[in-house]
Amino acid sequence: MDQIGPPTWKVARVELIPIRKPDIDSRIEAGLFLIGKASKEDWHTCLPRLHHSFTQEQQELNTFYNKLLDGVSGIAPIDRFDASEFPKALDDANLGKQVLDTLDKTKIGVLVGSGMGGISVFSNGVEALVQKGYKKITPFFIPYSITNMGSALLAIDTGLMGPNYSISTACATANYCFYAAANHIRRGDAEIMVAGGTEGAIIPTGVGGFIACRALSQRNEDPQKASRPWDKNRDGFVMGEGAGVLVMESLDHAMKRGANIIAEYLGGAITCDAHHMTDPRSDGLGVSSCIIKSLEDAGVSPEEVNYVNAHATSTLAGDLAEVNAIKKVFKDTSEIKMNGTKDLEPDVTIDTVPNVKKQHQVNVAISNSFGFGGHNSVVVFAPFKP
């Protein structure tokens, strides 16, 4: 866990084009979406067109990653990619079918959550009902709409019979899943947990809903600068979709089978702001208490933490509330690195490594995730030292 290496996914780009109301059906079929505010009369203007082709540069992973390190924005003509050739978590953990068949599958669970579930299937089902009647609703409408089906389908596909369910806490979902999965292993409910989150809400209904609650950036004319955490001119986040999964395993079990251990989970915590549906507490109390509890669970002191993977949504209230909470817990932030970009608010005195690349030896790292409803989650990781 020194400087993180190139990610293992292909990256695409976004191209802005005008789309008018008569194109609704084709837009839905093509999976089109918009990234900011549009007029009431024609809110879907500036929808990105999603392409499936890749240029040689986009396929060159190291080139892309080096550009990220150099501060070059990844926002450009395409933003959809083919996941069929991605490395899969089970294979990376040496848990392919042949290996799984030798293990006790009743001790291997799945906990994959989703903030909004199968919203695309739900939206299509409602459209079919309104336009054509209930007989035209797909029989998969209910099964593919409910959030637990991701975990269920993965278990069906692999035969994993341990703890299996989903968690839905908006943008904090995956962290909640990591925390709960680790506790299943600690209690002895499972030896291995496949845990993470998945989201695919970039459809007119999903994006339109976030626009309605004024959460998205309105910087359609300059998309490369739309997502700008802690920037004085930030105005909201830019939606994305995808999935991420970790294979979490008890140390003894992992060592005995010679697993590829990439990091150690030390602990975590979850709390609630109990304040507002979408706005965080301005004093950051819910977040600071969550960080403190996570460090207590991990058995580490604030002084040992030198990297923060911040939630940093680029919203006006959220960014400062998170920074206030971090500064409340970590009295001396001189050795801490925290993800962030662009010109900072004066109150942000933590090194966010803006527009430069730095080599950083991570000792202990925390990852923050917060969701609508005041859901706070913090998980603590460290390099694995045999």
C-alpha cells in the first residue's frame, strides 16, 4: 500500500450532445444520462452519448493512470466500458471454481449492497405499466428491482451458502458491507466474505432525481472541472456507476491456503447524524464520532493514521463538514495525505495532493463514506505485515 498502482479497469470517456424530448425511447434504450442541471422545459439537453469503442490510448492502462497522476481529468468523449474482461475478485483471491469446490461453502458468505437497487428495471417496469398495461411488465421486475438480488445471484452462481443479504445506506453502502462482513468473520459465522457495493443509476429517472434535490454539479459547459472536492467554486458531484468487491477472510484461513493478501482490515464503525435527509451536520459530530469509534475498533491511535480516503463529494456543505470532523479527530495533520483536487477552501489545511503526484508510505489508512439519511461509515486498513 505505498503509492497505489494502476487500476485494473478500462476507462472510457463522455461526449456531450443535445438530445430532445422526442428521443426519450431511444435514450432509454441507449442508456443515456445527463450530468448536471438543465432547463425545466428541456432538462435532458447535454446528455452524454455512451460509446462502446475504445481508442488505443484508452486501452493503454498505464498511459491513463499516469495522466491521472499528472492531474489530467478523465472526463472526455466516452464513459462506458466493457467489464467482461475485468479481473474478478474471487479469481484474484485464488478462489476459482476448482478451489471453491474444495472448501466448506457454508462458511463463505456474500454481502453486496446497493444504494438504489435495480432502478433501471424498476423504471422500465413503471414505463411498461403506464404505456402498455400490467401484462407487459417483465416477470423479472420484482426480482431484479430488490437490492438483495445481487448477493443472491452471486451465491446461486458460485454455490456460496454462508451469510447472504444486502445493505442499502445510499453512498455509504459498500463501507457498511465491509464492516458487517468483517464482523461475521470475527464472530465465526464465516471464514470468507465476498463484500462490496454496486450501483447503476445513470438513467433519466436516477439522474433527474438527483438534479431535483440539487446534488449534482451544474457545470455542463466545463465537464472536466465539474467534480472538484474542497474547491471554493464547487457546486455538486458528478454521477458515476460501477461495482467494487473485496474478498475478506480470516487471517488463519487465508494463510493456510496461501491466499494473495493485499491489505489488512483493522476495524470500522457506523453512526448516524440524526439531523437531515440530505444535509450533513455542520459540526461534523456524526462523522468525527464515527472516525473515533473506527479507530477504537481497529486498536490504533489517531497519530498512526497518515492517509484519508475522503468521501469528498464536492458539495458545498458536505466537504467542509467532513474536513471539520477530520480536524477534530486528528489534531496534527501535517503527516496526513487526503484525496482532493484544485483550489481549496481556506479551512482545508490538510495536504490533499492537488495536481501533483507524491510517493507516500501508508501506515494506517481510513476510508470515509457517507450517505443520504445521515449514514456515516469509516473503515480502517493497513499494509499486511506477516
